Amino acid sequence: MNQSIDAYDHRVLGTKLDLFHQQEEGPGMVFWHPRGFALYRVVEDYIRRRMREAGFQEIRTPQLLSYSLWEQSGHAEKFANEMYRLNSGNRPFALKPMSCPGHVQVFNKKLRSVHELPLRYCEFGACHRDEPSGALQGLMRTRSFVQDDAHIFCTEAQIEGEVQRFCELLRSIYADFGFGAPLVFFATRPAKRAGDDATWDRAEAALVMAARRAGLDFAIRNGEGAFYGPKLEFHLRDSHGRSWQCGTVQLDFVLPERMGVDYVGSDSTRARPVLIHHAVLGSLERFIGMLLEHYRGALPLWLAPEQLVVANVTDAHAGYARKAAAALGREGYRVAVDSRSERLSRKIAEAHDQGVPLVAVAGEREAERGSLSLRWRSGRQLELPVAEAARQLRQEAFR
């Protein structure tokens, strides 16, 4: 990796922009600083809204569950060397490596009817995996991470429609984050798997058909499916031309069988639902690392931890700067005030160097007019009344 790319490594940017840090006392863990957590919440809130609009209900499941549940689901065997285990009252427990068994428990809490399907759950699930120390890489590979996990319980007849809906959602979200069309791969049955060949034949045929109906052009990755079912992988290319796996759609006939999931059909008999596993971003930590490198730290206005810095020209204008900042803050903008006794040129340069996309200058003329002189990172300049600035920036500043 050459020097110009090194300067835009997300770990370098994390320090430069005061977003996060990692340290030996928490290997593979992330300490989010105020600016970094502001970015984290923007990403999280955006995904939360999009999932709600797509018909998903957000839930929260425990991080610590009995080890017997992970044995029943098959995750204990799959993640045996990666799970954090402990004993309490002579009973073994484990931190969750993923959220799907917890979602099954919510579904199973009462007997469901076919009229409730498809039933869509989503969760920002905090997961832990004891990754080898040599594999850890900043935000890209951590031991503690949050997945935007989603699961759909549906009938076989509903598979195609659900996969198509989610693929459309993926494409729209990726475009909002500034990425082009993803590369798509179809991952088939691995050598070590749960379920018989007939079940896998059925699952692979159903997911291939759904992918084609969704208009996906995909390549085959033999043997790289999940242990419980085939999957579609969505890989994004960043501004450096690198490819990153983010989204996934996994079709699962195995876990419903292993975990006793059923519903009452229209003929009043019990039937087994299909479980579709979804993620848009994958790990939020990893996706934020991707975003930082993709934009080289210069995040667009809607993602920037601080969208505007209001900078006064002289000490006499500090009061007006604070008043204007408060007005923008009430409109939902993430605003800071730079009222230091420094040259305006230095304030602007430092704000842009810290990744702030927009500086609003408050001087004598602006105070008299009730306006702000806006200076974008790109060099664009515009003077607007405060209320008009809030209105005109809205489309650029919010998703």
C-alpha cells in the first residue's frame, strides 16, 4: 500500500478526526469518541428508518444465552473456537456470535398463524467472536461488533417476493451511501453443513429462482454458503477499487426444523416456515471503516459527525454565532461553534481538515442581515438568511 493510501487508512483517519481508538486492554474492541459515535448513530438511525419503512419490526435479544441453545441451533459446533463461554450456577452460557437463534425465540413465544406471515424482525445485534489476534484489523475485523441483523419468517410461496423486496432496498441504501451497483455472488452448500442433500437442493433452487426474479446478475461461489443454507453476497467497490462484502441474503430450511419453528396453516394444520436471514451493512464497525476510506475522511454533509461549524469573525460576533448555531440545531443539524480568538481563515482550514463539510461565517454584515456566509469544503460560497440556509441545506443534509 503506498503512502497516499496509508494516509487514508481508517485507523489513521480515526485518530486524525478524533472518532475512535483501540487499545490493548480491549483487544479487537472499539472505544467510540463523541464525534465517532455521532457518525455511528447517523448510520444506525438511517438503517433503522429504512428497515421500519420496509416493514421490519425492531427487537432486542440477549447477548448472553444458555450454551444449550447454541448447541440446538448448530452455532456451538460452527463457532466452537470463537465463542466466549462462561459458567454461572454450574450452567454453561455463551455470548452470542449472531442473533438468529434469539429471533427464533421471539417468533416461538406464541403460536403463529399463516396470516401473520411474512413476519419481519430486525435488530442491531451486539455480537462477540474470539478472532485470532493476528486477524484483527481496526474496524474491519473486531471481536465485538454490531450487525444489522434481520430475519423473515415466511412461506415458500413468499420467498421470491421477500428476496426481491430486500434486494431493491439494498440497492437504494448503497446508492444513498455513495456506492455503485454491488457485485453479487451465489454461495452454495459448504462441505460441513447441517441438513440433508434434498433440503439443500430445495433451498438452492429456490434462492436461485428468487435472485433471477430480482434481476440479479451473479457469479457462483461453490462451497461458501452458511452451514444452514445458501446465500447471496453483495460486495461493494470503494473509491480505491477494492471490493468489500457487506449485505447478505441467506435462505434457511434447517434452523426452523432444528429449533421447532412452526405456524398454523390455512387448513388448521402445523407447517414449517422458511427463515430468510438478511443484512444490509453487515458489521456497522466494518462499514464505517469502509466509509471513512471510501470518502478519504471527507464524509458528505448528511453523514458528517459535525455538519456545520459556525465561526465568528471577531469576538463581537460570538453572540450572534451562538444564536445562529442554536437556530440550526433546533432544525436538526449537527452544529458546533468556533468562537476562538483566531483568524477566520485558520478556523475554516481547521474545520475542513477535521472533516467538517461546511463552515458558516458570522460577521458584522451577517449579524446585520440575520444571515450566514456558507463556505463548503469544495470552495463553493453562498450567503443566506439563517432560516433559508436551514431550508436549502435540508435535502443535502438529511437522508
